[in-house]
Amino acid sequence: MHLNRKEVMFFTRQMVSLLSAGLPFAEALESLVDSATSENQRQYMQEFYLGAMAGRTVYSLFAERSREFPPVYLAMVKAGDESGTLPEAMSRVATMLDRQNKTRQMATSAMTYPAIVVVITIGVFIIMLEKVIPVFAHLYHSAHMKLPAITESVLDLSSILRHDGILLLALILGMTGAFHAYFNRSSGGIYLRDRVLLRMPIIGPLLQATIMARIAALLAGLYKAGVPIVEALQLAANAAGNALFQIALEDAAESVMMGQTISAAMIEASPDNTFSKVFFQMLKSGEATGRIDEMMNNMSTFYTEAAERSSERIKALVEPVMLVIMGVLVTYFLIAMYMPMLDMGKAVLKQG
């Protein structure tokens, strides 16, 4: 029995409401058992409730379900449980999850539309190469015409697709699998992938803003919950979702452990401008005023809004760019297919 991401968010929000109303943790769980909307949720909450009634600590109940509750979530629950501020800690967790979900949805939305357009475009041209171009090929070959190079290139592409399509598909799938394995499983590939994505125009700023919003929200919640700053940096590193940011945060955690200030450690750990200058300026300000958690919250809001602007910019650019690309391809195909017909017409006129 497990909870999915949406169920975890819903559970957290419900727990915040019940704990804030003054219910003890066990009674809050009992209420969640009664209000479960599925048998899976009911059984899950029932096990939770029985553990609480047996005298288990709140943290231990969450920790044994680490598949649903990531390390950052567990660290904030542990800090809240030990300090007697569990409702506040759970509230910060809920806010953090909401922000992460919002930035994730923005990034997904910005990438989904271009992907759909690309797939549709490829599908249309495959159908043309499979069904339409062979008709022209038969016509021109039966007329024994000398074809322009542009026409020959399209006919050759159509022939390859029709006769060696399965082999070509197997080759594409094999290369895709190899690239996926390298860029998602090997440390060198993951680092290269994340570095290239951050340096890409248009997409890079969106990813950078999304990641910095996530990191700022994590650090704000962890710091406010009372998690030691070194541990908070390490937890944020593991949840960063990008190898460059992860390395920078891990290096910063080591420097802070050696006695450096947070801002100095972060600047030193990010020589390639992984984090923006605004991030460092706001961090320095929060450190100087003793309001790091408040400044981190402000940064999370700031970069979430920046990610929203980048997402809208991508959506606004994708449609005209894809239309231009499709127009160029359609024009190429039309010229390739109808140029021999024009040559035939000219030849007929000359003979007449």
C-alpha cells in the first residue's frame, strides 16, 4: 500500500488542518481513516493510526514510509516533532509541496506543448513520405524523367522509409535507449545533460528559475523548522534535481561545516554562475538581518514568478517557430514534387 504524490499532498493538507485545530496526532490519523476516499488510503491510514496508538514517535511512523515521504519531508517532521511544533512543521511541509508542484507543473506545461507539436509534425511528414510521395515517384519513374536533385532527395527518403522502415525504427530506438542510459544513469552523462540544459537559450532560464525556486523553498522550510543549516544544505542538494546545483550545495555544506558563512560558502561553491547574482544578494541580506528563512521564502516567490514568465515566453515562441519550420518543410516538399511537372510543362510548350 502506497500513496501517490497527489495523495501525499492531500494527506499533508488534511493533517495540517486537524493538528492546527488542536487534535492530537493519533486522533488526527483516526479522523483520516474515517474520511479515506479509497480502500488503499483507508488501510494505509489504519496502519499509521495503529502505530501511533502503540506509542511510536511521529517521526518513526513517517520514516518507515520513506517511499512516500522524501528526506526533506522527514527532516522537517522530525524537527517539528522534537521541538513540539508539529502543526507548524507540517504547514511548512504543505507549503513546500504546493510550491514544488506548481513549479513542476509550469516546467511540464512549457515542455509538453512543443513535444506534442513536434510529434504531430513528424507524424504528418511520415504519412506524406509513406503514402503521398510514392504516387509521385511512380509517375516520374514511368515517364523516365531526369529529376532535379531536390526531388531525388525526397524520393530517396521515401524509399528508405518504406523499404527499411523497420530497420530504421530499430536503429532509432536503440540509439534512444543508449542515450537515455548514458544521460540518466551514468554520473558523467547526468552532469553533461544538466549542464547543457542550463546553458540552452530559452529553456535554460526556465530550468534555472524552477530549480532555484525549489531550493529556496526547501531551505526556507528546513531552516524555519530548526534543521541545522549544514543538514538543510545537504537535504536541498539531494532534492535539487540538477547535478550542478547538487554539487554546489554539497560543497557549500562542507564549507559551512568548516566555519564559513552561508552566503560566502554558496558563492565559492558556484563559480560558474549556477545560482544567479540576485540569489546571492538576497541570501546575504537575509544573513545580515538574521531573517534567512523569510528571505528564502521571498526568493522562492521571486523565482517561481520568474519561472512563470519563462514558461509563458516559451509557449509564445513555440507556435510561430513551429509554424515557420512546418512551412519550410511543406514548401520543400511542394517544390521537390512539382518542379519536375513544371519542367514537363515547359518541354511540352517548346515542342508545341
